[in-house]
Amino acid sequence: MSGRTDAEVLQGSIERMVADLSGGLPAPVAIERQASRCSSSYASDIVTVELPGNKKLRMFLKNFGTSYIAKNGMRARRERELGAYRDLLAQADLGTARYYGSVWDESQGRFWLLLEFVDAVPVRYCEFEYWVEAAAWLGRMHGYFSRHQDRLASCDFLLRHSADYFSSVAEVALEAVAQIADDLLARLKKALSGYDRIVTVMASQPLSLVHGAYVPSQILVEQQAEGIRICPIDWELAAVGSPLYDLAFFSDGFQPPKLDRIWEAYRQEAVNRDVFVPDRETMRDVVDCFRLHKVINWLSQSKERAFPEQEVANLVGMAEQFAHLCDGRVASGLSGFRRRV
């Protein structure tokens, strides 16, 4: 592809993708590329492919070659999202965006992921009933992949939520806070003095595919004639780990009775697909362990993203509260909860 313009590369790639679609489609009449208003940390475009007979095909082009926010492990992140769409989600029939293809050219710095353009709204802007649907979708997804452990095991691009993973995030958090304020570092060290036991709980759960950032801004909702379509996006943190990791991120901030409805919607779909879901009290305890990890993960990024010291202090305070809560529960016997597959 050396020496070819972006437009030439895109046209050739889309012509091949269109030809490879089921049944084959006629060659495009024209291809239009416009910047997307939905770009987040990466540049993205809406590609409109005009076909004979006044038909159109719209694609979403995510450009991993351009990022507006510095991120660790950029190469691994893009490989992970590509692999998730191409090797896992394409065969799962879960309503995620269709994978059309990719342009991956290290020498030219082109890393384009081409997906179905889903004209939908993030669930964060939707009524609560749609949040319940998103929780139910999560249970279906975990159920599907809990039955396909062999596929997950063969995907080296996925993160592994092992004890080493959780411990390493905590180590990075301590290093980051050490560069911000000595008193905050001392408080965080004290809060994490018993973290090894909490890590054991998080790393000893049943396994499935984990989205890794199942939060309201990453979940699209589309109202279709046949019902509601839930379409999570941004799979660059996809992992093999506990299903309750995603549920913790999604339900964070809710209180009963809304929290009960979210958890029950998840439980019904997951259990119907043979996912082991613990009793509500144990579920609460494990979810809170993952909420503690979420705070620590934010602290691990505090220096890189130049968080104000007051924001870091607030996060350390949250870590202290969760650590105290989780330490007490682990000491009371939560550590006896072990992996069941």
C-alpha cells in the first residue's frame, strides 16, 4: 500500500469488502467519507458507499492511527478491539455492530476498523427501562461466551483478569499517586494493606468474555421494529474475567429499587444461560471489590492524565471507603467464594 493515498486505499478496501458480503453486492458507484460527530479518543468517520439502484451502505471507520488522548498500550488496544469484532462478536449474533473489515498497515500508520454504522443513542441519555435492557443484554453476552471458553482461550489478544493483573494496576496507582502527594500516597498504601485478599476474590470468579468498560456512554440503544437493539461499542479493554466486573461498572451509582431491577434483569438472562450468579449478598460483596478496582484503575491514570490533586484526593478517599468495606467482608468469609465454571 506504500505510496497510495488514503482515498485510494479506502476505495480498494471497500470494494473488496462489498464483494465479500453475503451474496455479493455490485461494485460501488461512489464512496463518501465524512468526519463523525461521535469521535471520542480516536478519530472516526462515516463512510457512505453508494451502490447501483440508489442503494447505500453506511460504515463506521474507527481510525486507531490518530488518538486525541494519550493511552498506555495503544498497539495492544487496537489489536484487542479488532480481534474482538473479527474473531468473537462476528459469530455471536448478539446485536453488536457488524464487522466489515479492516486496513492494518504498520508501515503507513493506517489502522482502520470498518464496522456497521449504528445510528443509535447512548443509554446514558435514555429512560431507565433501557438501562434494564442493557443489563439483560449483558447477561446474554456472558452466557454465550461462558459456553465458548475454548474460543476465549485461543484469543491471545484479550486481557486476562488474573491476580497479577489486578495487583499490577494497584502498583501503577501507587506509583502515580507517589508523584502527586506524599500524604495521599501514605493513605493509599494503608488502604491497600489487605488488597491481596481482595484480589484473590476478584480473580477467583467464573469466567466469560468481559467488555472491560461497560458504562453508559459505551452502550448504544436502537429502537427497531422487532424490538430494542443493545449495541455496546469500544471493545479495546475486552478481557477474560468475571462477569460481575462488567455488572459492577454498569450499575455503579445506582441504589435500590433501581439497582435491584438492574441486577435482577442481569441475573435472569445469565442464569437462563447457565452462568453461575451468586446469591444477592455475595454478589453485592464481589461487585464492591470490583468497584474498588475501578477507583484504583482511575488512580493509576491520574499522573498520565494530569488529574488535579483535589480529584486524586477524592479518589483516594473513595478507595479508603471501599477498601475498609471489602476488607471487613473478606475477613468475614467472602474469601471462601471460589471459582465455579
